[in-house]
Amino acid sequence: MSDNNISIAVIKRLPKYHRYLRDLINNDVERISSKELSDIIGFTASQIRQDLNNFGGFGQQGYGYDVENLYGEINSILGLEKEYNIAIVGAGNLGQALANYSNFNNFGYKLRGIFEINPKLIGLKMADVEVYDVDLLEAFVDNNAIDIVFICTGAGSAQKIVDQLEHTDIKGIWNFSPVDINVSSGIEVQNVHLIDRLLTLTYFIKDK
Amino acid sequence: MSDNNISIAVIKRLPKYHRYLRDLINNDVERISSKELSDIIGFTASQIRQDLNNFGGFGQQGYGYDVENLYGEINSILGLEKEYNIAIVGAGNLGQALANYSNFNNFGYKLRGIFEINPKLIGLKMADVEVYDVDLLEAFVDNNAIDIVFICTGAGSAQKIVDQLEHTDIKGIWNFSPVDINVSSGIEVQNVHLIDRLLTLTYFIKDK
């Protein structure tokens, strides 16, 4: 399937379709119209039809969408038919929370190693996964075909970790550190700047 | 200051300006041109001038921006001259991680209480804050003038918590649960759907 020209806005909406369709399957809903889907997901019916047309449609006039089929297609478009090997760098509170977040595992993300600079944490197990010395990161990533690294370090260490990862074959970085990181190679980066999101929320409530 | 007509896109960029300006202050930088700011923050110089013009400019021709002054203005626009009282609902891994995330405290967000349904956790302290029975949430929120609630529960409980909060005077909800929540009153909601972000990242790496 060719999906080279899909806008980023559409791609960002796909996980939401994926989530709602999974709920529909869990509730034994077999088919749904774009209007009904619109009522629960909050996008307009015309937006839904437009979005899904990017991937060849899947809907049938007068029938709507076959929920399981549409879910399968979006699952495949998102690349979720494969498993992905994960490493977490930073075994502090957030790293531990992500390690224990069982949802990732359900989606096919397999946590293989946790890396830490603090000697008190090295050698422990979190979510049944060992905490290793961060000096071992590069070799581990290549030996274990790690696809995605979650960076859960403080501001001071994040870029150093990225610089190490540039020498490896990882494909993506999920950056939870409170700084922006610079990546020169083809590694994809998604940032979750928690404080930024909280400040935006604060803007909207400040005068209430 | 009137900022009623500022686009959401600008407001979402403000925390990033705030973050970079704080770093500049910490590095003793006193003034900066839009070109120099562009080089470090990654927005174009013209976008920066346009963004900051929404708030009356602050820059002077041939001088650039006074860093501390600009930081103070953005700090004030974001509403960060006040303190905000916070409660967390859900004392699992993510709730604990957020409770222990000291950055929030530095920005003036004061964690007052943590709420949980699991009797094993009720009565414990996390980050020096007590974990209470979730049945006490409504009364606590009003008695302690809680401004923002972080929802860190599973999918099944999130909407029930929101329904309770609708009867209180809270101003904002930061929703980390993996479902969308429905709010009928004037409560502002920011969602952090972690899995959605990871799926988007996966889309971009799936064929690498």
C-alpha cells in the first residue's frame, strides 16, 4: 500500500481511530457508519471519510465500515503487525512508570533493557527487566536489535545519550526529557514535553 | 493585557519560548535577536517576531529582546506568577512518577493530595503527600481550592472521576488515562495519550 503522501495531521489521528475501533470490537460492534463513528470519536463524518480515503477507503456505500476489517487495516498502516524491541534510558520515576506500563507490551512493544547511570539502581529488575550500566547501551542496542529507545533522563544527560545512539541502528527515540534533542541521522523523534503541556493548560485556566 | 484572540498554535509554542528563555537566563545571556533565538529554538525569525507581536512585541529595533524581560512577560502570559494547587487521582506507576516529578513544584504547582481506590495504597505517603481514599476527592478538592487534577487512572475509572469533578470548582484536568473524557462544564482538559504518541512514532519507523 502506498502511503507516502499522507499528511502528518492524518497520521496523528490514526492512533485515535485505532483506539476507538478496538473499543468497538471489544463491544462486539461489527459495522459502523461514518456518522456513527463521528458521534463517538468527535471528528466530522466528512473528515472521517476523507481520512480513511487516504488508505483506499474501506467503507461500502449503504453499509458503512466493517469494524474488524478497518481496525486491521489501520493496525497494519501503523506498523503494528510487527513487534518492536524497546530500551529505556533512565530508571527514575518516569522510566520505572513506563517500564511498568503494561499497555506497551499488549501492543507488541517488548522491553529488553533499562539503562541507568546511578550505581544503586544498576543490577535491579524492574518489570522483570534488568537495569544495566548506561555504558553498555550502545553494544546492547545493536546486539538486541533495539528499535526504539525511550529517553527518561534529566535535561543534562539526554543529548549525550542521543549522541551515543547515533552510532547504532535504532529507528526511533521517544524523548521524555525536558529538553529538545538534536538528531543528525535518520532516527525519528517524538517528544513528550510534559511541562510544556501543563503550561499550555495553565494558560487556559489562569483567569478562571 | 488583552490576549483573547491569540491562536492556539501560538499558545502551544509559548512553553517552548519559556523553556529556552529560562536556559538563556541560566547561561547569563542578557539580550538576543530574533535571528539568534531562531537558531536555537528552531522557529523562523519571522515566526518568532510574529508570535511575540501578539503580546505587544517586547523587542527593540537594533537591540533584540531583553531576555529577562521577555521571559517575565511570557511567564506572566502563561499565568505562572500564581501558584496552583494540584491533586493526582491514581497512585499507580504513572501517578507516583508525576508526584515525584520535582519540576512541577519548581514551576509553582503544589501537590496537595493523591487519591486512590486501592486500599493497600491509601494512607501511604508519596513525595511527602498523603494518599487518600478516592471517595474523599470531591470534598478535598473544594476544601483545598484544588485548581488542576491529574487523572492517572486506568480506562475504566477516568470518566467516573471526571463526573465527580464536575460538581467541584476545579479549573483544569490533565488526563493521562488512555481514554478520552467528556466534560460538560467549563473545565479545561489537556490529554496526554501516551500510546497514541508511540503509535505515531511507530508509523514513521515501520519500514526502516
